[in-house]
Amino acid sequence: MSDHDHEVPGHDHHDCCGGATRRGVLGAGLAVGAGAFLSQIVSGEVKAAPSDATLSALARAGSSAPILLKGGIVLSMDPKVGNFEKGDVLIRNGKIKAVGPKIDAHALEIDARGMIVMPGFIDTHHHQYETALRSILADGLLSSTEDMPVSYISLIQGVYTPLYTPDDAYMSVLVASLSQLNNGTTTTVDTSQVNNSPEHTDAMVKALRDSGRRALFAYSGGVGPDAKFPQDIVRVKEQYFSSKDQLLTLGLGTGTDQTLWALARSIDVPIISHIVGPFGSEPGLMAAYKAGAMGPDNEYIHCTELSDDMWKAIADTGGKVSIGPAIEMQMRHGMPPFLKALSLKVPLSLSVDVECNMTADMFTIMRSAFTLQRALVNQKRLNGQTRTQPLLTCNDTIKLATLGGADCAHLADKVGSLTPGKEADVILLNANLINVFPLNNAPGAVVTLMDTSNVDTVFVAGKLKKWRGRLVDVDIGALRRRIDASRDSLLAKAGLSLDLFGSCCQAKGALD
């Protein structure tokens, strides 16, 4: 792994994953097989610093050898398992074998002292294809207004999305996935709406595979004459998702079209729908309810500004909701509906949404959820109301970002807690850093103190993805060069240029 640039061979944008494009970005520690960015395979081992015997041993073993995380601060998110001030976690064959205060086992031991050992974060809504456009719309709104004509819909969807090649889609999804692994987010629901051709779809699935992360790929819309949405989902499932016993699962990303919902159910995949009240989503959703079409296989994203009757319909039919608090507050989707969802006990999760406007790390999202729900409840109390719903606790918030996410992504039987038998998506958060010590409360530290710098080590299904603060065998320099080139190509085709210091969308700010 290197942080400095290496020469990257030229590539053809129309060959998203072939030949030279695979070299120099990912090494053997992150992907094997066709379609992967492969580099530096030496006798089947990942190249590692000679002094790092543990990393070398992990690279040799893959996910087959038992691993014992020793002496960590275990935050299991499973009340039956419990938490441990000093505990061990045994991983065997990619799954959690045991959790307890002291485990004796023949296994490769990893010193977890001073680390919070917990399940990986789960993001239930992420347009990963937009990563090349990070922060390009930081001041922007979802839809254009008279005083802010440049918006997400006009610029990101209207201008940039049609310009993506399969290679652009591949690189953005790959960078987004590796970046989230770096920040401890082991699972995402990828709602990339750039299925402009079957080749675009193939490229995004390959990027998810090559990253080695867990994901629900929500096959969504695309634009242009070569788009095959929605019918191509049948091919996609047969080609890539014939088994549910893999890191990647499939869903259908859509709105409230009952014909598309029926298609999803005909091939047994969940339905992921954007529901934004201020933009007219409720009538279609209510029609689906009256037709008996809503069910527990539905994930509803945002759910802002919905009526009480609509919320009751979601609750009564077992629907799951993904709230993206940072984006919803920033981009004028409407107030994130924590109070309504919690009052009805609707299964709830958290999501990052779009990196063209906001970071994709779950620390930011957890803090957004935690502070907003408490602000809303606190204000009710200050206004004289004596009966309000309970305040979110730090542990509640972590639950939304782990177990809640697993439930929403239809993966609750696999991940979301350190439960023996579940797959070992495990992260180690360093509590010995200056932004945390002295450690006085583990959930409090995760939600109110930590950030991405505290993510020390990451496992996905028992495979090492990050070790002691660095992604395993990823050439960051090459990755940066490739995503920069993709960004530059998109800008050139759009006839636009970067303005590093100006606002994308506002002629005047609040302080002007």
C-alpha cells in the first residue's frame, strides 16, 4: 500500500474493468477474480511491511483461520450477548464464533486493548456513483428555486448523470466503497441512479465486488437510449445475484409505481423507494397502500412531511424507513421525521445520501440524528409540553446505525451485532487517541467524540479490510489519480470548470 502516486497505464473509458485499468489501485488483499483491480500478488500473499507479522499472517490466512480479538471494550449491540469492559471476540470461518470476557482458543490473536470492538456501521441509502462530484454542490438544494436555480436535480441529475461512462461509474462506486470501509461503514444500500446501459450496471456491481464490502445494490433508473431499466434487473439477478449467500444482494430502486413493485416481488428482491412529501410522493404511496401493495419488503427513504394516515400505513404494513438527517436538513427535503417514526415504532435506520453535498461517514450522520431528535424534544419541553417522547440516547443512535440498518437492508440475520453465528463485520475504534481519552463512556465516545480518525481496524465477513489505521493493500495515489481523471472528464463534457472558492448555487450568503 502506498500513499504516493505511481504511474497508472492509460485506459479506454469504454472498457470499465478490463486490462490495464485493473492495475495499481487494489491489491490482492481486497479482491480476487475477474473484474478486480489486481496488483502485487506474491505467492498468494499481500505485500506487507516485513515488521508487521500480524498483517502478514492475516493476509496469508484470509478469512479461513480463526482470529481472536483480545481484551477490547466490547459493544455487542446484542442484549443477550452483553457488553464487556474487557472482552474477547472469536472469529472463525468469517463468522463470529464467540463473545465473552475471556476466550481461550487456538487463533491468531489481535491486541484490542483500548479499542471499542463493535459491529460495522450500516448506511441504508447512498448514491455512490456521485463520488467524483464530492462537495461540488455543497451549498445546493434538492430542487431549483427562483433565487437558487442550480440544484441537485438540475445539475447532478440533469447535467452530469447522462455524461457518465461505465468507467466513471466504476471509479465512483469503488472510491465510495473504499472510503466507507475506511470510516467503518461495512455495509451500504447503493442507490446509484446511473444505469445508463447494461455496461454501467455491470461496472457498478464489479466495483462493489472489487471493494470487498457488503452491499445491497438497489438497481435504479438510468438515462439515455441504452438504458434498460427496469427489465434488465432480471439479467442482473441471474448473472450476479443467483445466491443470497454472498456479500452483495439485490434490490429494486424505484418510486411508488406498483408495476415496478410487482416486478421486484416476482424475482424476490426488496423495494427501495424515495418518498419526499414536499415533492408529491404521498398520493402514489397512499394509492399503493389502498391497493394492498405495501409490505415489509419496502424500504422508504426520507419520508419527510407525510400525513399521519400515511405514517400509520407504513407502520401497519411493516415498512422500514431510512432517514438521511444531514442531507434532509441541508437540501430542503423537509424535517427529518424522527419524532413521527419513533412514536409509531417504525423500524428506522440512518443513511448518508449524496456526497456531492455531504460527507458519507456515519459519525456525522449519527451526530446529526442524535442532536436533531434531542433538539426537537427539548424545544417541546421548553415550550411547556410535559409529555414528550424519550430523548435518543447514544446507545439508541448506535443501534440505528447498526441493527436498524441491518433490518432495513434485509440483512438482520447476517450482520448488525456481535452475535455468535452472524458474519464477522467488525470494527475496532481507537479510544486511546487524544480526541477521546480518558474513556468514560463507550457509546458516548462513539457518538459524541469520535470521527473517522478513530477507525483502526475493519473486518468484513472475517476478511481484513483496514489494519491499524490504513486500508489494506490500496494504492491511494493511484486511486486519487483515477477519480481525478474521471471528475475532469465529466467537467469537460459538461463544459464546466471548478471554482474552488465560490458557491455553486448562492450569489449571497447569510453573512453577506
